[in-house]
Amino acid sequence: MAENAKLTRRKKVGYALGIAADSLLYNMYYTYFLTFLVQIVHVKPHLAGIVIFISIGWDAITDPIIGTISDRPGKDKRKMMLKSVLPLALCFTVVWSTLGPNAFGDAQLPNVLLYTAVSMLIWLFYTIYTIPYYAVVAELTEDYDERTVLRSQSSFVNAFCIGIGNIMPALVGVGAITYMHVAGGLSILAVLSGLVCAASLKGVYQARQAKEGEVVPKGLGIGTTLRSFREITKLRPVKFFLLFVFFFLAGASMLQSNLSYMVVDCINTDYNSGIAIVIGVLVITMAVAVPIVTKVCEKTDRRTACLIFISLTVVGLILLKIIGFETQIGSFKIMLVLTPLLLGTGLSTFWTVFYSMAYDIVELDEYVNGQDGARRESMTTALPQLVQKFGSAAGILSQGLILSAYGYDAASESGADAATFVRPAESIVKGMENISSLIPAAIMTLALLWLVLYPMTRKTYNALRTQLGKKRAGEEYSDAGLEKLL
């Protein structure tokens, strides 16, 4: 690992701001794109779902491929970010335009093909930006706490980006504001954040250069990707880490995707006012929790912090069911605050430590599989990102399946003229309550069980760094203290 210049506070803040290019666009797309396709482009709902499904699948496929390319000697992660952020912003703005309806009217196939193609371009450039963005931290520093601080600052910025990415599109229809106007504004912010981030990396990041006689692969490197995945997943801590990631995000995504049902059906509140409170509390909770989680990480380690705060989330979700979703203090329905408070606690903890935990695997992979100082920062980051997306998709899919199992039918929410709201049957409402409490709590409990088995702690990581330092220096080294990792 090359020696870099000192990471000043300004450099760290500049890096943290780079997450806006990811989070602003990601949150608007995942929250509103289905609505946009159905209501504005007039794509049939099941076809709109296919557009998004193909896009997410494409995003997952490109993660490891871009990771392999990003890890090649001479490949500059900073330049990859710079080259991708502008086309990402342009494609994102175009996909929210009415280009399709203007050209094809309500014709389904050409609109589906057009918006699928542009969406795939978005997620391609998104991956080219985000894989280097997250992976570069493992090259900036190997210090356990400094990695946590870098990621916590990024998570703090992310909390506000989540709010902006969800609140700004809600202004559509006010005056002459359209989805494309909002997308264009967020895209400008994304480009600016990407430029600031790239500038902050100048001088503190150096791309690894090929050694004399080292052959630099070309092409997509599918074979290299598969081989790298196989070698990394054989590392003992990796399987526990990936299972933790999958089950936490499956539970959290289920809870998050059920928020609108909780607001409208479980606690019988007006959607617009209710969801505004929920998003506001979620953002504030994440912003407040990130520095607290960071302090606990510094006093203990990342695994311990996760066990503490995610356990609080699990216990809290169980208590929600016991308390009852319609419980009020005066006329205020407290679940508008308690549910996003618990979700925000869990999410802020996860996103503060998630990538830092992945970075620790980089050193273990170098120790076990690395030759001549070769490292796989991007691949080691891409693998949990891949699992992350499958976990999120599984949670959202399970939420829909469970709703159907409880007998929910979207048509039952309105009268015959689709103008009069009709609350679902009590049994269905109880099912929705379970999806906002007991079921995600059970899934997150599985995540905690895998986290207990995860052996990478501050102590084992420091022992790993000691032996890895000897290996890099060509000195005699041993596996002493690394038994739990190996």
C-alpha cells in the first residue's frame, strides 16, 4: 500500500460530501421512479416493475465487473469517479423526462425499452462512481478508527441526502415543478459533490502502479471476477459478514417499504402529513445517531457497536407491537415518531460500519491471497454491495408476498370511483403491523446471530496488521493471534 499524504479534516469532509452523488439520485429513483413511470409515462404497473427489476439486476451484475477493473494496476479510482459523475447526472435527468410519451404516446413497448435502456445507463455510471468511491477508503488509511471516522462522516451527510432525495420530489406539481426539474437540480448537486470529493482525494490517494513485468489484464475480466469472488468468500469472516448484511437489510428494507402502509392503514393518518413527519424523524435520528455510534466504535469496536444498537432496534420493534400502533399522546399518534426512530437507529449504525467492516477484509485477503502487495479493495467492496442489493430486494419482495398472504388487495383501499379511502379489514391491518414490527425484528435477530459469530474485532484486526506488516517487509511472520480469522 503506497504512503499517502495526511488526511486533514478538510480532506475528510470533502470525501464525505461525495456520497451526495450516490444518495440523492439513489433515493429519488427508488422512492419515486415506479410512480413516475405509471402516472406520467403511463406504463402499466407490472411493466414498470419489470423496468426497475431489470435495472436493479443490471446494477448487481456490473458491481463485481467494475470492481475487477477498478482494482487493476494503474487504474485511478479518482479519475473513474470524475469521468462517470457527469454522464450519470445527464442520464438521470433524461430518465425523468417525458421524452417517451412525447415520441411514442402511450405505446407500451417503446416506452419500456427507452426507459429501461436509460435506467441501465444510469446504474452503469452509478457503479463506476460508487465502487471507487467506497473502495478508496481502504487505500487512504489502514487505521481502524480513522476508517470508522471517514465512513461516519459520510453517513452523516447521507442522512440529509436521504431527506432531500425523498422530500424534494414531493414538491412535484407545486407551480410548474416537474420530476425532471427536481432530477436536474439533484443532478447538479451530485456533480458538484463528485467534483469536491475528487478534489479532496488529490494528494492523499495514489493509484497502484504495475510492477516491473506485471501483466495488466484487459477486457471485462469475467474469469478474474469469479476467481476473486471464490477466493474472498473462502475467508472465514466473510461468510458471517455477508449473512449479517443480507438479513439486516432484508429486515430494514421490509420495514422501510412498509412505512406508507403503516402511516395510512395501521395508524389511520393522512399520507402527506404523516409521511413528512416520518421522513423528518428518520433523517434527524440518523444525523444524531451517527456520531454516537462512532464514539461507541472508538471505545469498543465496530462489531460491538452493531450488536448494541441493532439489538435496541429489534427490542424496540417488538415493543411497538405490544404498545399498539394506534397509541396516542393527546391527539398525536406516537408511531409517527417511534417507528422511524428505531429504523433510523438501525440504518445509521449499519451504514456507519458497513463499509469499514468490508475494508478490514481487504487486509485479510492480502494476507491470505495477496502476492507482491496486490490488493483487491474494489472487489472486496463490491461483494458485500452485491449481497446488500439482494438483501434489500428480498426484503421488499417479502413485504409484498406477506401482504398478499394476509389477503391485502390494493383495490380494496378505494371505493368504486377510486376517490373514497376504505381501510382494509382488521386482519390485514394486523398483518401490516407485523410487517412494521415483529417480522423485521425476527429477520434482524438472524442478522445479529451471524454478527456474534463474526470474528473480526479491533483486537484481531490489529493482530492481522502486525503480521501483515511483517509479510510486506519480507520478515518472518506467523498466524499467531489470527486463529479466529483463519
